[in-house]
Amino acid sequence: MNRGSGLRIGKILGIPIYLHSTWVFIFAAITYMIAAQFKQQHPLWTETQHWTVGVLTSLLFFASVLFHELSHSAVAQHYNIRVVSITLFLFGGLARIEREPSRAIQEFNIAIAGPLASGFLSGGFFGLTLLFPYSQTVGALATWLCGTNAALAVFNLLPGFPLDGGRIFRAIVWGATKSFEKATRVAGASGKMIAYAMILFGAWGVVHGNVQMLWTVLIGWFILNAAQESVAQMAIRETLAGLSAADVMSKEVPTVPGHITLEEYGTEVLRTGRRCHLVVSDDRLVGMMNVHTLNAIPREEWAHSSVQAAMIPRQKILWTSPDEPLLGLLERLLSADVNQMPVVSGARDDAPQIVGIVTRDSILRVMQTRSELGPVATSR
Ligand SMILES: [Zn+2]
């Protein structure tokens, strides 16, 4: 999932809430399913009644999913971990937090908050059925939501990463072994096993004529991807461990004058093969120019536009320092969607000096080389 992909619908607890494009389909499908179920259970209701209660139930279901994600988020915020966004999508919700928790107990509490919230909602809707024993509509709605929230709590407790249960499992292994890497690997492996089991079980159901089991296959497939991704992220962490910006930066930082045209800049790029330049004017750094920015300008404007007009101005450049750990730096590059960052030393004193430039490519090259060589002991 990309950061904040989809339609932004609001902000709760300071967290932007997004609807993923798949949400529309799932909302329609769930509403249809619920309405069909109500039709079967309550044949005396009018058509309007089936659909109104169906839509209402469906909306409350998504509110329940949102409540589940907000519970994770509230606990994360309690530990000063920023929650970047919450996205509601095909298989429920996803709260993106800025960093992994730094202690096992934090991960445990953040993870368990979701299933607890769903369990709490399930109990609440059960209470509603007792409060309105004679209302068929409220009864049907509350019964469905009571069951679904209970199912959500139980399903999320399955001990496979990336489900909440997998995180709880990881936190326990992490606490016991003191190794985050080992814990992630174990939880990732059990996530894959659960995913394969769901895919097989679902496929078996579909083959035997139960089309609804296709859901189980889809969810299993989704978990499989997420489990693989989390293990891959772990591998990246390991390859980049101990490295900092100074290790991969290129010390040669090419410059171009601000007054040249984009046409001339394009020629310079073709001639040297360098894709990024710092822009100077009267010996002062005024900005940064690269191929990406150049390509954003229509070709016919290159002849009469200057580099200075098109460049990323100095205030908008993202900087790094020689000692910034590579993993954090890569995350910053990716989340800001930039390809390179100048390395500045002495930024805290009065005389900042550009000592090099780090590019995504240079980080990827290091990762590739290191993974080809296998695990090597770093000098630090
Ligand atoms: Zn959850």
C-alpha cells in the first residue's frame, strides 16, 4: 500500500483517513450480501427496508473497521509513534505508523488494541439486541455486526504476520529472544503457513461448489503477499545495518550555473551521464536540478527556460548528514519520492559544507552487492 493512496475523507485524532479505490467494490459487494441475507431471513420486509438496513449495516461495518484501526493508532500515539494515515480498503483497514515500536511490550499493546476494540464492539452490538428485543430491523443489524466484529477479532488474532495476532506473536518472540530480526522471521513464516492454509482451504471449498470461499482464497493471497513483504523489508534492514550516508555517497558533486537554458542542461546531462546537479549562481548554492525535474517540463519550452526557473529551490531540497543511517535515509528518499539528497556536513555549526551526494541507485547498488556476497560482518 502506498502512503495515503485513495480518497481522503477526513481526519480523526490528527490522522488523515483515506478510502482506497477498492473500497467502492467491497462496499457494494458487502451491502448486496447483507441485503440478500436479510431478504432470506425477513421475507416480510419491504424491498426498501432490505436495502436501507443493508446499507446502514454496511456503513456501520466500515465504521467498526475504522474504530479497530483507530484503537491501534491511539496506543501507537501513546508511545509517541506518529500514525501517518489510516486507509480503508478491500480487506479492511490499514493504519500506517511512522516507525516500528522500539520495545516488544509496545508492539504487543499496539497490536492487541485492535482485536480488543472489535471484541468490545461485538459486545456492544450484542447489548443492542437485548435492548431492542422487539425491533426486527435493529435486531438484524445488531446481530450481523455483533457476529462480524467477533469474527474480525478472532480472524485478526491468527498468529501470522501481518495480522494483529502475528504482531502479538512477534512481540512475544521478540521479548523472549531479544531479537527483532528472529521474531520477524518466525512471525513471517507462520503468516505464510496460515496464508497457504487459507488458500488451499478456500480453493477446496470453491471446487466443491461454495463460491463464497473465493474470499478465503483472496484474503489468504493478500496475507501471503504481506508476509513476504515484511520478510523482504527485514532483509533490507539487515543489509543496510551499520551503513551510513558517508559510506555510499559520491564525493564528486557536479554543479551547473543557474542561467543556462534547459536545452543546454539536457546537453550537459547527455554528455556526462550525470543525472543530478547542484545549481550555483555567483558561487552561491541556489538549488538542485535533475533529469526528473527536467522531464517534467515540456520539450518545446527547454530552449527559452532557464535552469534557475525550473530547479528545486534551495529551501525545498532535502538534506542528509554523513552519519545518517542508510535505512532511515532510504525511507526518507522513498517517502519524499526523490532520487537523491546532497550530503552536508557541519549543518549544526555555521559553516555547512556539501561533501557529497547520495542517490537511490547508489543505495540499491550496495544492497545488491551485499546480498550477492551473503551476510558479511560490518566493520562497525
Ligand atoms: Zn488490527
